[in-house]
Amino acid sequence: MTSEASRILVWDGAIRLVHWLMVVLVPLLWWSAEEGHMDWHKSFGVTMFGLVLFRMIWGLIGTWTARFAPMVRRIGSLKTYIGDLRRREHGATFGHSPLAALSVFALLHALATQVTTGLFSVDVDGLESGPLAVLVSFEAGRQFADIHELNFNFLALLIGLHITAIAFYHFVLKEKLVGPMITGRRARAAFSDSPLPENRARPLAMLAAAVLSFACVMAVLNFG
């Protein structure tokens, strides 16, 4: 059995909390819109806005595995990584693999588009609108609503691909990705012997990101 001392932190608490809250919120957003519970939909949407904003800030000032810069550098080795996958010669990646990095950027882009268009959207009767719809014309609000609806289909496709990739890694490549996203840790032996990047927790940076995100959420709500 792997001892706790031989397990190292891969995903910090902020990454894990934001990830699982998003997992819960996406179906709730879909359900509340489909059932016409628009007050709940707005509350869920503003919450998602705060989570997306926090994740973007955390991608700049967070732990090493949370930051965007290492992910961008990893994408440069995408061709080699795919070749290793085909030959089953890939090793465990500390943080996001090149494919995972692409997934993160695509999902965050889709989520950011979804929450942003939702903030400015207006329904066809002008009875329901996002908290920032007062800043745009009715016609612009309707355009935001159309993009909001179309983009959800794109988001759903990305989520489906993401789940399929996790299943592929689990059943075909025998690499378990869900467990570390729950515990935050993996066995040190899963990685190569080369030195790993420093991935220390950053509580003050986490607090700053949370405060800034919360302030932006409150500012948005003041328009509603």
C-alpha cells in the first residue's frame, strides 16, 4: 500500500473545489432553464461567473499545476504526446497533459462565453434578462441570448468529449484521473525520477483571488 508520505500534491484545494462545483452547476443551469426557473437560473449563472473568474485569476497566480503558462508550454509537445499515446509509451503527467491543457482552455472559453452572454441576455418578450442587460439595447440583448443558446450546444459537446477522454484513460490506458481530482494527490512513483516543479499551496493568493471574484460578483448583482 502506498504510504501517505509517498503521495504528493498535484491538484490544490481551490482547483478541486472549483472543478466539482462546475460539474454540479452545469446540469443545474441546464435544468433550471429548461424548466423555466429563471430566478434559480440567474443565481446559478452568477455563481458560475464567479467560479470562472476565480479559475482565470488562479490560472495566473495559483499553484504550478493551476497556472496557464505551463499548460501553454505543454501544448507545444502535443504531437509527441499523441504519438506516445498511440504506442502506449506515455507516462503520467504531473499536472495537465498537452491534451488536457487543450481541454481546459476550450472548456473555460466555452464557460466564459456562456456566462458572459447570459449576463447580457434578454428573452424574446423582454420579461427575463441578465443582470447586465440594462447596459445594452434590446436587440443586442437578443443577440446575446441567441449566442447563449448556441454556445451551450458547443459546451455540451466539449463536456461529452471530456468525459469520453477520462473513460478512455481509465479503461484503455489504465490511468485513473478522477481519484486525484478528489484527493488532490498521486503516488510520487507514478512520475519519472526527474525533479518535479514546486507546487506549494498559496493561501494568500487564493484569498486574493476569492475576494476579487466575490467583489466582481457583487458588482454584477448590483445591476440586477
